[in-house]
Amino acid sequence: MLKALDLKTEQGRYIQGLFYQYWDIQAKAYSTAEASAASSTAHSAPMTQGLGHYLQAQEQLRHWKEMLKTKS
């Protein structure tokens, strides 16, 4: 999915940035969860923290693909 993204365009870089932010937050939350022995409810908020960016990136990617289909 991301391999087909044209990173030379502003929209491609924007979508990649959104995905990067989401996965960066997930990696940090996962590291924190492994390092801590706290309950799982304490970690549910950080795990969903970047979800808005991820969902927005998914929507942008769908829109971008549709635009490419209509141009072809």
C-alpha cells in the first residue's frame, strides 16, 4: 500500500507522515507497556492516541487511489 504511494507529491508525503506518526506512537506505547507491569487499562489510552492520524491517513489514501483511477 505505501510502496505504491508517490512520495514526490505533497499528498503522498502527507499521507506517509500520518502513518509514520501513528506507528511511532504505537511503538512508544508498546515499549512502555512492555517495560511496565501496570494493568492493561492504564495502557489503553496511549494505544489509541494516534488512531485519529491513522484513520485520516487511511481516508486520504483511499481518496488518492480513487483520484488515480479516475485519471487513468
